[in-house]
Amino acid sequence: MTQPMLSLAAGVLPEFPPDVIVAAAAEAGYPASGIWFDPQTWSDSTTRRVRDRLEAGALLPLDIEVIWIRPGREIETSARRLIAAGGELGARNVLIVSVNPDPADTRHQFGMLCELAAAAGMRAALEFLMIGALQTLEQALAVVRDVGHPAGAVLVDALHLQRSGADPDDLLAVDPAWLPYAQICDAPAVLAEPNYQTWLEDAVDGRSAPGEGELPLSRLIRALPPGTPLSLEVRSRRYREQYPDPVARARAILDQTRRFLDSASPRACI
């Protein structure tokens, strides 16, 4: 049984710098890692440290995050810097979230970001979430479809797919080329009082590792294109408190995910 490629999402270790995150991914046994770009602290030396860690661990840089599409039509300097760094590091994808309420401006900026990402050798993965301007799979797909750039893609996060009211089988109708990777975690199936604050807390503190909650993860994995890389987006206060050491935390989440995949139906791991 072949498991999908698993990557450590940068958000699992939010209190650590990017080179430490990458090093933890390597030591914990991941084949890939995400990269967190903080425009306030990123420098050329950061790029060198992260590159050294990637090479030492023979890790694939699956994605770099995050670009925010904000109100207006201009691309922020920090977004250009992030894409440049991702290109230098060989990242496959750049994660993009829109908080721009204007659909036309969002499409304009996303089109420009697709151009920049393509020039840097990356896909521009647009994520939908209930605390953003694009809250549903269909809204994100509409932007990618309207922009029509070959670098455009949609990022599906298991938690946000569930909170938006979508079903994993909805992904079966999506062009596989638009799904270069996905984020998985587990969580309760429903929130008692869904609103902006509970959605936010749910996303940054309330997640658990696959198999520890109630999300339909096996169905989600079956609905994705075969071999889709999975980023383990387990932003969890419980894991942060239980595992203050970055390697121990990364390893605990990886081990639990592998147990879940091993116990799932064979089709979930193709």
C-alpha cells in the first residue's frame, strides 16, 4: 500500500523560524516541508539557512506561505519578496488567501500573482476559508476559472471544506490540474456556535491529527487526484502544549497520520 507524500505544514510550528521548521521536518522523517515567510524577519540569510536545511534533509519544499490579497489592485512588496524567495528555494506552490471583498480586484491581483508564481516555477494555490473573502470551493474555483492562468490552482483544506458545508465528493468534478496539493487535519464535525471567532479559533488552535476527530478524511483523500501530496496542517494548541519540542511535535503528528492512513481503506492511500 503506497501512502501519499506527506509534508509538514509550517503552521504546525508557528513559534519557530522557518529553518527550524524545515530541520524539524527532516529529523522527524517527512519527505517534504512547508516554508513560512515572515516579511518582517526574512532576509537573504534566511533564504540561505532554509536552503541549507532543505538540502541537508533532502526535503521537497512543497509550499511557501502566505500571500494575502488585500483591498485594492496592487500586489504588495512582501508578496513579491515571498515569491522570489520561493523561487530561489524551489518551492512547488505558493499559498494565497483573499481578504479583498471586491471580486474584480481579487481576480486582477490573482492573475498578477499567477504570472509571478509561474515565472518563479510555482503554482499559485488559492485557499478558501470561512474567515476570508472566498469562503467556498466554488468561489475559489470561479476565480481560478475566470483568471484562466495555467499556474492557477485551488488549495483544499479538510477543515475549511467541512466548515463551508461542502462534501468531499464535490472535488470529483474539479479539474485534477487545479489540485496540486491539499491540506489535511482532523477536527469535530461541527461547531456548536459557528461565527467568525469560533472559525478562527478552530483553524489556529482546534485542529487534531488525522484519525483523532470526525472529518471524512478517507473520502476526501479518495476524491483527490491519485498521488496528491498532503500537507499536515495541524494547527493545534493541544499539540503545542503537549509537545513543546519542534521535532517531537512534528514526529507525533506524522506518526498519527501514518497510523490513520494504514488503518484506512486501501483506496484512501492510492
